[in-house]
Amino acid sequence: MIWTPLLNRIPCPRKHPAKRYLMKPFKPFTTAAATLVCCLLLVTAWGNAQTFFISGKTMGTFYHIALVSPANIDVEKIQTRIDRQLKTINQHLSMYQADSELSRFNAAPAHTPFAVSSDFHAVLRTAQHLHQITGGAWDGTVKPLVDLWGFGTKKRIRKLPDPDHISGLLETTGFEHIQLQPGHISKSVQHLTLDLGSIAKGYGVDRICALLRASGFNNFLVEIGGEIYASGVKDNKLAWRVGISRPEKKLALQQIYKAVSVRDMAVATSGNYRNYITIEDRTFSHIINPVTGYPVENRNASVTVIAPDCTFADGLATALMVMDAKEGLKLVNGLEQVEVMIMTTPEKTDSSTFETILSDGFRRFLPH
């Protein structure tokens, strides 16, 4: 995350009512079988208001918060509460804590009810919704395949995985094998491994936003590992602006491709240009197709989703990287209050121009 001043001022889009992401009537979509690298562009505060900055570590990455207040605040006290909240979320959702709730569920036997916390259950409800509306393109059970392809381990592979090994692991994957009940969940396949990394950071953003609102703050921006929620404004007339990086593998420094102006919305981006491997002169993305077990093979380079909450935006951005761009666009155009920008690689390898595909309402977030 890079924090730089914004010199020009951009009016904010109109605030949208908080609704569930319901399908727009009579707009069916076709189904198909998954990181925001961004730059926050800050504007100046109004009147006597001050912007306070808070940052720290969580979920194997960093968080940054810009908090606007008309009076001095106890930053240390607020950060203590934030860190406590994030630690609790990690205790529920971390893949890397042996005693986390998620790790204990992965170790639990199949067909056995497993009591879960409200945090865990809330994330799984969003996960289930994403799995359903994307036709399985979002799937939080592909961790064994991610590891097989060398993306979940420190050691990268040097040869392609055996097809039979891939087929065998596919038999132990599938989010449809997880059943949600009030207060508990279960799995119908032994050795199924759940990994919520593609939506956990978004959920962390949403929980911190809830904490700040409960503390009386309305104007702030929260970012965890590139997933963002912008609440209110930076001053009375200006929205927060978020820059989206140009999705090129060889760029030494982040270059802003486009900026969006947002208020009371989340922004999440997934891309294949930062984490990939090259084997036998072929480049493979870290994003695994849950249907084939192989890295996705499409022209999607980056997907940016704008939605009312960050958990949903985070997961949907991942799913849309898996889906064909046209199918993903059709899906988003059928969702209320959700917009997307899909950047695809050029058909000609000698071209450096990305094709930008926008959903019906995305342009209202672009600076005028």
C-alpha cells in the first residue's frame, strides 16, 4: 500500500442504500468454473478535522487505516482495540495457527457436527452464497491443489504435477461438501481442507469498520492486504480515491492504471500478475480452477470489484478471475449494487495495451 497526497478534488458518488446483493429480476447468468494491489490517494481534511493514521500487521500482511476526526483521539487505545479484534479473527480463520477454529475443523472427521463461532459462520454464509452464484468458481477447498502447484509452500515446483495426482486431489475438494446449520457445520468428505484466505482479509476489513462505527466514527478508510472499505468522505464534498495498479508482471514499481472514487463501498482486486510460476516455458497463475484442478487459463489479468461489503467483494474478485470475462460481466450486471472492472491481457503478445471491460454502473466511480 502506498499513501500519497491527492491534489485534485473529486465529488463522491451518491450513497447507496444497504441492501443484500440480490439478483436483478429477469437477468439470468451462465455459470462457469481466484489480491488488491492498489494505491490510496488521500485528499485533504475539512475545517478543523484531522486525519489519523494507524497501521500494523495481521493475517500475514499489513493493515492501514485513515481515520478522520474533528478532535484529538487516543490513537493507541483505538489501535489496541483493532489489534484485539484482528487477533480474534485470526484465531477463528487462520490456516497457519494449529489451534485455530479453521484448523480444528480441517482436522475433524467427516459427517460430524462441528460447533462454530459467529465469525466463522458469518464468513461461511458469504462463502456459500459466492459458491452458488458463481457456479463453483469460488471454492475455498482447493488448498491441496494450490500446494501441489507450489503456491502454498515455500518451495516452488520445477515440473508439472502428475495428472493422476491432480485427479485424486479433486475427489477431496468441493465447497458443496460443507453443510451449514445454525451454530455448527459439517463436511461430507474426509480430508477436505477449508481455506478462507480469499475472503478472510475482506471480512477483517468489515469487522474493523463495524468497530470504528460503534466507536462513533463515520469517515475512515480501512485496508488489509489491499482489500479496502471507504466510509464517508475525506472532507464534506470529496470521496476517497483508490488507485488500481497496472497488472504487469515485470513492473518493478506499482503504476496506477485507473483510480476510483468511492464512498461507503468496498474495493477489492484479484490478479495473476504478482504470484505465478514458469515451467517448461509456460506461465501458470496461482489461481486454481476448482473444476479442472489446474491454474486458470484465460486472459483475465486483474479484476476489481466494488460492492457494499468487503467480504463479498474480496471473494467475488477471486471468483471472477476464474470465470470467463463475458460470463463474469453478465453475473455482475445481474447483481444489485455490485460493479466490476476486468482487465484482460492483449491477444497479441507484442502489445502492452490491456482491454478494460466495465460493468453497467462502474463508470460512475471513475473521476470525471
